[in-house]
Amino acid sequence: MPHPAIARGHVAVITGGASGIGFAAAKRFLQAGMKVAIADIDADHLARAGELLANATAGGAGDVLSLQTDVSKPEQIEALQDAVIARFGGVDVLMNNAGIELTSTALGPRDNYQRIIGVNLWGIIHGSQIFAPGMIARGRPGLIINTGSKQGITTPPGNPAYNVSKAGVKAFTEALAHELRNTPDCAVTAHLLIPGFVFTALTARGRTEKPAAAWTPDESIEFMLARLAAGDFYILCPDNDVPRALDERRIAWAAGDIIENRPALSRWHKDYADAFKAFVEAK
Ligand SMILES: NC(=O)c1ccc[n+]([C@@H]2O[C@H](COP(=O)([O-])OP(=O)(O)OC[C@H]3O[C@@H](n4cnc5c(N)ncnc54)[C@H](O)[C@@H]3O)[C@@H](O)[C@H]2O)c1
């Protein structure tokens, strides 16, 4: 049985819905008989995605709303909500999924920090705060799915601004889930989608063919739907390279840095290479 919010005639809003994981979700929600609003900053991709989605659904263009939106700007998310309510009457599923990955270093320029955190973290805070009250007032089962990342949990070296944004998404979404479950008469729940390596525009880096290690966006969304049906908060996706058991060891090791008083990011510290390897291999 799918989650009850995912049902014929219900309404889904997906940010970053013109590409990758968001577009795959839009396709899948339409297949479930839902009406879908995709919001994206990229006008060309949005127009093409809207057309593809309308052609792929029995309801045609009447079931699809495409709205150019910059999720880092709250007034644009408010306009998105107004447009969705005017067209479809309300929202049952909100997927705050838009994300960017620009380069950064800890002491590098502030610009990319502001842009990445503006989209990846503020986009999710704006989306949740603006849509949740109406979803709760609707009085029926609802879902808020925020797209995080393993990089927000194990925070590997390489792109601290992205890690900071996604660690924020995790902390915010945990707090949101807690608040929602303690809100009287609230049937809306929050969930943290943690994709594995997924072949999309974000990760393609010039490649035109999916690397063997990566999942497709469609595989990721099928996994998400199964875990939502099971009631998971942490939707920890594997990929073709990293099974769940390996993720679990990596997450446990990262938490262990504090408990064991090891240096920061000891998984990538040469003095801890053997210990980490042994930890991963231990049953
Ligand atoms: N692909 C992966 O391996 C992977 C892994 C972990 C997490 N993620 C996360 O998944 C989410 C989706 O990424 P994807 O891989 O599908 O990438 P993608 O680039 O295919 O899709 C992201 C979409 O977000 C849109 N977007 C960017 N800035 C925006 C803004 N300010 N307002 C509205 N839309 C905006 C882009 O135009 C694009 O259509 C992101 O949050 C990303 O961080 C992806």
C-alpha cells in the first residue's frame, strides 16, 4: 500500500522538479493519478519538463503546473503556493528538493557559501514554513520530503559549503518531524530523503552515460516511495556501489569521532586509515 498522501486526485509540489530526482518524482506522482506542480529556477528546462509530463499523463496539461521559482526567495515560494492553491485547491505532498553544488573550501570565498546555503538550506526552510500550515489545516495525511545528502551526515572533505547546507537540512527536518508529531490534529509528517549516488545533471560532470555505481533518478524515487509506505523518516538510499551496511558503518564511524575523541574527519586522516578499514570490515 502506498502512503495515503500519495493517491489519485491528490496534489504534489516538487521544487527542482525540472530535472533529475525531482523530475522522476513528478513523473511517478502523475502515474499515481496525482496533480503535480513543478517549480524550478531554470525556465527552459521547466518548459520542456512540463511538456514531457503533460504528454505522459492521461490528464494532460490540466494535471501539471510549471512555475519558475527561485527557492532561495521566500516571496517566490509564497507565489508558488498561491498558484498551486488557485489551480489545484491545496497540497498533500511537498518535496523540497531543489539543490545546487558549487565549489567551496573552508577558507574560500563567501559567495558560493551564500548561494549554496540560500538554495539548499533556506529553500527547504522557506518551503516547509510556507506550505506546512496550509497542509496541516487541510486535515488529511500529508508528506513533507526534504532532500538532504550523505554529505550532510558524514561531511567528507571537498565541499564544506554543500556539507554545511545539507547538515542544516538534516537538523531542520528532524526538528520539523518532531514539531509536526507534537502538533494536535496534524496528519502531516516530515521525511529526510538521503540519496545515494544518482546520475543527474548535478553529478554528470560531462558524462553522458550513467556510471555503473550510480542509480537512476527513477530507481531512487521507487525506493523513496517504498520507504515512505513503510513510514521511514530517514530514507537512506543505497546505490550500486554502496550498500546500506557500508553506509551504516560510515555513519557510525563519523559519530564515533566525538565519542572516541578522534581528530575531525578521522576517516580521511592517514593515522586512522587502518582503524577505519578494520571498523568497516568488522561484523
Ligand atoms: N544526484 C545525486 O547523486 C545526489 C546525491 C545526494 C543529494 N542530491 C540532492 O538531490 C537534489 C536533486 O538534485 P539532482 O541530483 O536531481 O540534480 P539536478 O541538477 O538534476 O536537479 C536539481 C534541480 O534544481 C533546480 N534548482 C537549482 N537552483 C534552484 C533554485 N534556486 N530554485 C529552484 N530550483 C533550483 C535546478 O535547475 C535543477 O532542475 C538536490 O538537493 C541534490 O543536492 C543529489
